[in-house]
Amino acid sequence: MNVYAIFADHVREAVAALSAEGLIKAGLDLARVVVEPPRDASHGDLATNAAMVLSKDAGLKPRDLAEKIAGKLQAVPGVARVDVAGPGFINIALDAAFWPKVLAAALTQGLDFGRSTFGAGEKVNVEYVSANPTGPMHVGHCRGAVFGDAMARLLAFAGFAVTKEYYINDAGAQVDVLGRSAFLRYREAVTGEKADIPDGLYPGDYLVAVGQQLAEMHGGEYMAAPESEWLPVFRSFAIGCMMEMIRDDLTALGIEFDVFFSERSLAFGAVDKVGATIEALRASGEVYEGRLPPPKGAPIEDWEDREQTLFRSTDFGDDVDRPLKKSDGSYTYFAGDIAYHKDKVERGFLKMIDVWGADHGGYVKRMQAAVKAVSGGKASLDVELIQLVRLFRNGEPVRMSKRAGSFVTLREVVDEVGRDAVRFMMLFRKNDAPLDFDLGKVIEQSRENPVFYVQYAHARAKSILRNANEQFADLPAGPAGFAGAALARLDDEGELTLLRRIASWPRLVEQAAAAREPHRVSFFLHDLASEFHAQWNRGKDLPHLRFIIENDRDLTSARLALVHGVATVLASGLKVLGVEAVDEMK
């Protein structure tokens, strides 16, 4: 039950009625009409800009049109008052009987309260993490992983048909480096002599086990063999080991993918899809052979002036055309990425969302240009950039890993503070802002720790319900059973605040999904938790406001319905974030 969507319909009906009566022009474009909370809560419960955005086409002054719309809205059931403010803003106050209806809907729908048809079943491909399979995931990958997963969950809750995808970067030079690094560990395992890892190879201890497994499988077979013989074998095996490690790390973080797509399959599979994509773009005029001017400001000795295969990305808003082949004839990363996104289009995805690190910001325009080109302008690519995470422990920077040697791994962080703390805190700031993550503070049981504060609100709600069951016999078994309670008795201002917050959950879901901003969910949950804790504290000081009133069963049932409503929305929002709604704090 989305209050704001319901009243947006009422506003549209009011405009249609005025048109039918000949009081305003017919056929007005209502796309810009919105209903939202007023900026000042004292002005009412809802506000609409209808008169402001329709006045010109309606042929009336904004305030005159507002008065006419307000007259129609005044007759809508549940409306207590409609006021016109300033040049034509319309504020709506709902009567006290309206809010219990929203609570009853939340109790009846349970965790589905707030679930939306906003996405209308549209297919969306969300690609995230996609870390190179050269070692364990680090804490920087962690933020992109959590953001992408929460966004995918949010979009699904808002009615989109979401596919979660991981792109395995297994075709570039870095996996050759991985294979060579694995060979050194293999040699170490065979000879018993500790390997000296030169600069440019991967020194992490995580490859020791890989070398031991290779030694068990092949003995000394490859000790004197040329690189051309052992590299394909070691590279493939090491990639498999790294992906198994990455999958385990993701599972520890509560993340599962629908699709794992191999970059290598594009150029080294049965069909060279990269080459086919280039030729298809050449046939449509978007690829040509030519020369590029030297980069502005680059020293001339760094510039290679040669004829090369170029994509006309400037035709799609990029600042320069982009090479698709290197001087040795191999494909650029960009060429592979074009073929990959073309494959997504061929799988039916016309809406794609990629989650990248902030250091890839300069790559966005060219990739969006490529998606337009390979889809004939039918597909769109949104790119969400993830800023860095700075890791601290009680205010002191954490720099080194026991396992990887040069960075802190995702798994080390999850093992130390728990999945819930990691996920919630990674979403407690907008993705394009840097994040400071303190390993000491996220496990504190205090109000200053947001994940504890929200989970404690849910646990507190469950504790109240358990206590009520001990004091009153035959209470309903679940939330839906309280929908018929005397909810009109919830008339304290703190109770009404909670009712309004619960009522805003469906709107928040749609807004957050439309903006691709799952952090809005964590902010919402923190606000709801704060208001719930505040009401509990008021009852502590004022006994008549307690949730359980021993000599008034009806009032107790109404307040327990409110507690169930709070718990339901907290659990629903935490599920969207991939965080557990705990019943007891330990």
C-alpha cells in the first residue's frame, strides 16, 4: 500500500474531473506530477506540485488551478484538510483513521509490504565485482560486491527481472602472470627450496597451496619444460583455484551470482566473438582504419603514429575514437568489452548496469557509446562507480594482510567483524563517496554503531512481543492476526510518527530503485530504528506510553500491532540489504 502512489492517482483523477467539467483544458501531460512528503511536517502529510507544473498548459494561474484541484481532493476519503500555499503548492493532511489502514496492510502483507511493480518485469543485467582471478578479493572489491548485490536485490524487490552477473577477466596478461607465479610455487613444492618471487609476479602465500596441488598432480614433469608447454596448464589450473577462492569469499559475504561469464570464451571459444563484433561494426560504418592524433600534453616520444582499427566512439558522445587492436594484432580490452556487452544484448538485456571502481571513470563514455552502437541504440548502460574504502582499527590505519602480503582481503574483514556489519556499513554511505571502515567501531554495541542500532531495534521489537505473550494469553500468533486490533487508539504523536515512517517504506523502495541507491534503504532503516527506540524510551519515562499496558488489552494489542509493523519493515529492509534481522542480540 503506497500512500504516495494512491494519492498521485487521486490527483490525476481530480485533474481529469476538472477537464471533464470543462474547467481546464483536456489532455494535460501529467508525467511531472508528483506526490511527496512536504518539506515542513507542520504543513500536512502529503504535498503535490500538480498546479505548478500544469498551470501553463491548463491556461490558469498556478494558485487558481491549485484551488480547483484542492476542492476535488477535499472529497477524497481519508483526507482531513487540503491547503493551498504560496503560489500554488497543495498540502494534504490525512485524518487519524487513515494511518491504521496502512499498518493493517503492512501486517497482512508481511515481508512483501513495500514490494512493488515499479519495474514492470523489465529485464536488467547487473554486473558487479568482476575481480581479476589472480588472488583473493580485497576490501576494495568488498564495497563493490555489497553495493552491486544490494542494488540487484532492491531492483528485484521493486519489480525488475534481475540477472546478477560476474565477468571473469581470464584473457589478459594478468592471468599469464598468475600462471608464471603458480609455476614458481610449483617448483618450490617439488624442490623444497623457497621460491624467490621477482617483481611483477604475485608474491601472496595464497599461491603456495596451488603450487603444492600442481606438484601432486604433475610431479616433476614440467620442471625443465619450456614455458610454452606449462603456461597454459598452470594458468588454467590457477584460474580455477582463484575462482573457487573468490566464490567462497562471496559466499561468506552472502553473495551468489546467476551467471559467471568468461572473458576468454569471447576470443578463444568456438567462435571469435570479438572479431565478429568488430566486423559487424565495420559493416555498419562504426569501425574504420585510421590514425589518431597524439594525446594532448603527451611527450612526442610516447606516441606511436600508426594506422589502426578504430571505433567511432565520437559519434556517440566520446571525446576521441578508440583503438580495437594493439600493434601486435591482439585485441584491446575495449574490443573485448564491446563483444561482451553485445553478447548481453543478444541475451535480451536492453537495460544493463555495471558496477566499477572509481578509477574506471574515464572508461564510462566509450562503453556507453559501444552499447548504443552494438544495439542500434535500443540498449542502455548505466555505470555505478564505487569509491575507495579506507580501513581502520580503532582509528589506526590497517595496511597489510597476513594472507596476501600487500592488501587486506575481503575474507579477513568478514571473519573479523561478521557479514552483517560489513554489508550494512558498506551501504551506509553513497557509493560515489569515500568510505572509512573501522573494524573496532563496527562491532561496538552502541548507538554510534549503525548496524547494531538497527539490528537492536528489531531484537527489541521481538523482545516486547515475547514479553507480551507471557503476560497475555491467546494473543495472535503472527503479525496478520493483529490487523484487526483497535488501531485507532494509536494516537500518541510518537506512535503516529512510526505509522508515517512505516507508510513511507513502499515509496522509499521505488525511489531508491529508480536512483540506483541502496544506501537510501540503510538510512531509512536507521531513521525507523531511531524513532522506535525513542518511543520505547518515552514509555520508560511515561508508563502510560509503554507498549504493554497490563490492564488494557485492547490498547496493548494496538501497540503490539505497531511493534509488529516496525519489526516487519525492519526485517524487509534488512533483507533487501542482505543483512540478518536478528531476534536476540548476543
